[in-house]
Amino acid sequence: MDMITWETLRIFCISVLNKQKIAKWQSLTNQLAHCHLNYNILM
């Protein structure tokens, strides 16, 4: 029983961490796109 709860908790933690990573990557790509747009406007 303990093994199952620990395993589900571990999977849950991994999925949350992956979501956070994805969110960070999305914000990073959004920032890069924004910089690129500003660069194009300036040029």
C-alpha cells in the first residue's frame, strides 16, 4: 500500500515539475519572440 502511494506521489511530483519546465520554456520563447519583434520594429 505504501509503495503505491509513494509511486503515485512520485509520478505526480514529476508531472508537476515537467509542467513547470514547460511553462518556463514557453515564457522564455515568448520573451525571445517579443525581443525579435522589437528588433524588427527598430530595424
